[in-house]
Amino acid sequence: MNILLIHQNFPGQYKQLGPALVARGNRVLALTPNVKTSLQWQGVEVVPYRMNRGSSKNIHRWLGDLESKIIRAESCFDAAVKIRQFFTPDVILAHPGWGEPMFLQDVWPKARIGLYCEWYRQESQSADCFDPEFPVTEQATAVQRLRLRNLNAALHVDMANAGITPTKFQLASYPKIWRDVTSVIHDGINTNLVRPNLDATLEISSDLTLTRNDEVISFINRNLEPSRGYHKFMRVLPHLLRARPQAQVVVLGGDSVSYGVAPAGGGSWKQLYIDEVRGDISDADWARVHFLGRVTYDRFLSLLQISRAHIYLSYPFVLSWSLMEAMSAGAAIVAS
């Protein structure tokens, strides 16, 4: 069987599924802007596509999100027309969140299409409205703007032969028309790899290597930002350090923004909250806090394996792999 995977940040949620489909004897091709040249990844043929244009400068501000998805959909469509010369998928598996599969039914009308249903923004349960510290801008029109953001999902629903979502919570965010065709199946954690390791170590510096004999507390975000509870974690940090004088706190995450917006005053959320709490933390205690930024997967895994406690805080939103991986590695969980 020929299977086409589409994800703007491939492999994304197809990290486990792609190689598994190859192992079953399928020909699997992935279309993504995440690579510059064609390559092989664990048996998957990865083919790049390029954006045809950028977003308009003077478009109505409510339509900017939808326009970006249409631009990506058009670019993906153009690439699919070229791929059609040498590849005809029986099945297309795609994440519609960025608009990419919007027009692919027109390229391959006989293909069965399965869409990855990550999150639907409900008017009554939006994560955007969860934290009173960050009220929604332009509150009077928030509902209308939210409806427009969901137009992308509406443009995909008729093409979906099936949907997949990792949790019941995420499924519940969708309207009935989506829930009727969607199954709850988690992306998967490789438990042969992500498991307890009594010999795990993590080198912090030339003078400090942490092991399971140390009292390690971990906090991990793709990017350190309020939507994943970074501000709450930082504000409890002075109390945590005083209460646990032997603890080593290790923080992973970038300085950018994944789900929310950047600080209004500029800079990063990471530095903003460091500046907020630093005065309440002694130099000796601050020496036990280690910001490592983004690390390789083997270092990420080592951190989970030596963690006495893993802290996971989040708005009501999509479930992070890091929580499931921490559980698989044997860490105790402190979660919101």
C-alpha cells in the first residue's frame, strides 16, 4: 500500500507511526517543509515542499490565521501535483492544523484520508481564556475571532474518512460531526527506549553530573511560556528551593513561543519570570537551578530517568509527550 504522510514539522505525531507502517511493507512518503532536500528517514521517503508566498501585510486582522493556512494549503497542493507523476497514495494521513491537506482530495480523489485531530477551539472552553492573568485582547469580539480560527477545521471535515486523536479530552473539544468519525488512539511512546535506567546520568557542567542518587526535579516545555505553566512554576521556585535544600532543579525549553504570544514588553517569558523571582532566591540556592535550553533526545531521556519528581503544568490543552515519557521513565509526577 502507498501511504502519504503530511506534517509541517515532520515527523511530528507520526514519529512512531511512520516507521511502523514501513515495517509492515508499505511504501511511505512524507511531504513537509521541514527539510530542504529529499531524504530517507527510517524507511520513509521524505520530500520537501516550499511556501509559494508570505502572508499579506494589510489583510483584515481576523483573517490572518486563515490566510496563512490557505497559503500553506496552496503550496502543499502544488507540490502534490508534482508528486502525482511518480506516487499515488492509497491513504493520506495528515495534520490539518496548518491547512496543508485542504486541497489534496482534488489531486488524489480516490485516496482515503485520515486526519489528526489535535485540538478544536471551543467558545466556552478555550484555553485562550483560561488564565485571568492574561485576559483575551479585544474581548468584545473574541467569540467571532474564535469562529474564524475554526474555519480551517470546517474546510477539512468533509474530506475526512476517519480521524484520530490522542486523548478523550482532546476528542471532547470537537463538535459532533468530527467526533463521529474520530477514534482515540495515542501517538505512542517507545517504552523499550523510554524506561527506568538505574545507571542514568546527566552532565550539567564539568563540575556537576547528576544521577538517581541526587534529588532532581525536572520541568520541561518546548518553549518556556505561560500556556504550559512556566510562570506558575517559577513563582513557586523560591519556596521549593528553601523547602528542599538538597534539590537540583533542571529546566528544559526554548526562549520562543509555541502556543501563546510573546511578552508585551518584548524579550522572552523565560527571562521575564527569572527577573521576577531572582530577588527571592539566594545565590547558593540559584546555583541549584539549571536552565539547559533545548537538548538532544538522549539528554532529555537521561533527565527523565534521574528525576525524583517531574513537574507538568498546563492550561487545558493538548497533552504533551513529555508527561507520558516522564511516566514511562519512572518519574513521580506533579501535574495540574
